[in-house]
Amino acid sequence: MIRHLIFDLDKTVYSESSKMSEGISRRIIGYCANFFNIEFGQAVLDREKALQEYETTLSWLKANGLTDEGVEDYFAYVHPADEVAELNPDPELRPLLESIKLPKVILTNSPSEHAEHVLRHLGVRDLFNEQISDIRRNNMKGKPYDFSYRNALEIIGGTVEDTLFLDDWGVYVAGYAALGGTAVQVGSEPLPPDYHHLPGKIYQIKDIYQLPALLEKLNG
């Protein structure tokens, strides 16, 4: 029985087609280009290669000399205060979340201020736990490390067995399924390779508007 929900934020709570998703990706790659003093196109290629070894862009940058002060500069560059101007309105989101009568918490590899901006702009901040499990709270590593999921579970008061985790990235849903939990990949990206061999289960939905039907299926 699913009694709690852990949500990723970007491209999960809001659509992957949002202009914000494009803006975040553009700024991440732009920062990498500046950091390594390379062309934007080369940064795209280098980052794609690096993410085969590192779980996040931040981990890759830190491995190449990004300081703690630089980390805060990175966050400010990627998530400026006016970033929500890129976020498409979604008048159906609040009714959807209100209809799902389960405790909800955000687990993100972004800083908490980004999550606060987004949730408030979308008008749904009050529908999630006041605590956000963000990258700082998770030792600047976050997903897919097991402690990040366990931190979110502690906040929401759930267990791996009774908490559903939603994310758009296969590596991260696989991380939760590796703990034995039930995870949902949101969007159209391919499911993680060999996911059937993980101890937990992974489902896929096009967007979170398909979540109520999935919960009905899981909870009978």
C-alpha cells in the first residue's frame, strides 16, 4: 500500500517541455563551458561523457577543482531568481495534487531556493512538506546515493515499502528501486537498463497526470 510520495522537482512536478527545463540545461552547459574555458558545443559533448561516470554535473565539476564557494556560484548561475519567468503556468496542477490525499515531499539535486521559487510560482508550495530534501541537505551529492532517498523518507515519515518515488531520470529511479522501493519514471525517456533485475519495481507514466490511475492500480 502506497501511503507517501516523494517527488523529484524539475521535469517531474512540471512538464519536461517547459521553457524552464531548457533554460536550466542551457545555463548548466554555459557554466561548464566557462569553467573549463571551452566552446559551448564542446561542453555539451564533454558533459554527456562525464555523466557516464559522475552522477551529477556538480560532482563532475567538483572532481575538477570546483571549490565550496564555487558551488554557490554555480547554484546562483544555474538558478537565478528570475528563472520562474521561464516556467509555463499549469492551472490543473494544484487540483491534481489536492486530489491525491497522500503526504508529499520534494527530493531534488538542486538547492532548496530553486524548489521554493518553482513551487510558489506554481501555487502548490503548501501541498508539500515544509522541509525539502535538497542537494545541500544530502552532502552535495544527492540522488542516486541511498542516503538521499532515506533523508526524504525520514522527512515524510515513510518507509521504502510504503513510499512511491517519482523522477524523470532513469538513474535516479533505479537508485530507489535498488533499495527495494517502487519508483516511477516520468516522461518518455527509456527505462534504466536491466531494471527488471532490481529488487524494487519501476513503472513509467507520461506525466504526473497519470499518477492517480497508477496509484489506484498499486493500491487496489
